[in-house]
Amino acid sequence: MPEKRGYILIARAIEESALWRDDPHTIKLFLWLVLNAHHDRSPKKYDGFEVQRGELVTSLAKISEKCEWFEQKGTRAWSRAKVCRMLEKLGRQGRIKLIADTYGTHIRLCNYESYQDPKWYKADNDETVADNSETVADNSETVADNSETVARIYNNVKHGKNEKKKDFRPTSDEVRLSTLLFDLIRQRKSNLRKPNIQKWSVHIDRLIRLDKRSPPQIEAVIRWSQADDFWQNNILSTEKLRTQIDRLELQMQQKPKPKAKTPKTCHRMGCRKMGTAWAKDSTDQVYWMCDEHKHKGATLA
């Protein structure tokens, strides 16, 4: 049965390229970009801009999500910072150009028209290959532009601007867990100013979608952090919760502190009464003492 989604062309010469000998994650990213680039001859039109053949508009979060993989019975994904570094590397190699605009991460694949044209792969196509080498040389001019654009994307990563804004429903897990954290904090400070729950929900969404935490897991961490004497005053937002989620989970797994020992019999020689208070000897060693002997302050046996 024919493949309905179509195909891409990859030259065998890729085995001789620096990309092939590079980090395997980088070539995976490059192939994903080729697979998802706009391939129609006519541009894809949006409100205010167009995506030409060989281009795509995406986000760092989407790239991370679509390129995740399984490892040790779990799912792994790139951080947005790592995606940025790999895009910068592909830009330095002249394989992509990052287009500076306000529509997300806008990427143009260099030489897309050449290596996605079957005519380019003819055996006697020496002239075309020579022309293409000149085109690759021209791509070096885009590297400087890429470095500036990558800096902008890094800044967007820091402030979460590359992700599309979402409106979370009041009944969603994101809003419910954000509200839970706020309510638990407000129990200690009744006049606490109410935050923007939609913004708080963004970080819960990232915990679920990118960090692969289930809503019950997140709820357990929230309740534990707000019951802990140290963490309750440090976890005052969902952003802080996401930052510290690994440390919180590790401390939750630790054994609870041992409970105070039950009183023993009086330490005074010959006394069998139950101790009701502490007493110290000359070496500051602590012992249990009964009501009768604790007031005498006599020398402990």
C-alpha cells in the first residue's frame, strides 16, 4: 500500500559529512527538521506572514516533545537549552538559518531545493554539484545572523516565550494543582495576594508534558512540601516547585525521622518508677528520672 505521507530525499554522501560524525542527537534533529519542513511549492500563508518551501515554524518545546525517546523503561526528552545549542551548531555548519521574527522559532533549511530535487542526484550532474558547493559557501554569511538569532531564542527560553499560550480550563489538572498550592500557602498567610493561576498552570503543564510527572505525583509533592518546615517557605509558586521537583522527590523518599523514645524507668539505683523528666549528670549525659528523684538533684547512679 502506498505511503500517503510522502517521502524525503537523503544523499548517501551524508555519511561523509561532519553531521554524520557528530553527536547522534544533532542528526536526529536535522532529519526531524527535514521531515517537517513545508514541502509544497506554494507558500503556506498565515495571518501576517508566509512559510516558504523548506521552512517551518515551531517551538523549542514542540521539538523536544516530538523527538523524545525511550531509555531504561522511561521516556527522555531534550531540554530547550540543548535544542538551542543543536540549532546553533546546525547554523554554524550552514545547514539551517534561523529567521528572526515574532512567530516562534522560524527555521529555513539551506539548499532544501537542491537536495530535495531528484534531478540533483543524477550521476553525471557534476555541474550541479559544483554549483551547490558555491551555494554552501554562500551559507557562511548566514552564520553571523544565526548567532544573533540564537541569542534571541535563548532569551525566549529563559522567559518561556517560545511556547504557544494556552488557556487552561478551571476543571483541568493544571488549574486544580495550581489552586491547591495557593490554598495550602494561604492557610499560613490569610492575606496572601492571589497569583495569576493561568501563569501558574503553565509550569504545572510543563511538569506533566515535559518532565513526565503525573498529576497524582505532583499533588503528593505539593502536599508534602507544604507540610515540611523547611520547604513550605521555599515553594511559594509552581515555577519554584518545578525547579526543585527532583530534590523534593528525593527527600520524600528518605526515611522519616525517628520518633522520640518512650520514657524508661527512673535511672536512680533501686527505683522502679517510670521516668517523667530528663536529668543530666556531671558529664551532661541525659537520663530519665521519676517525679520523686528529679527534684532532689542528687548524684545519679
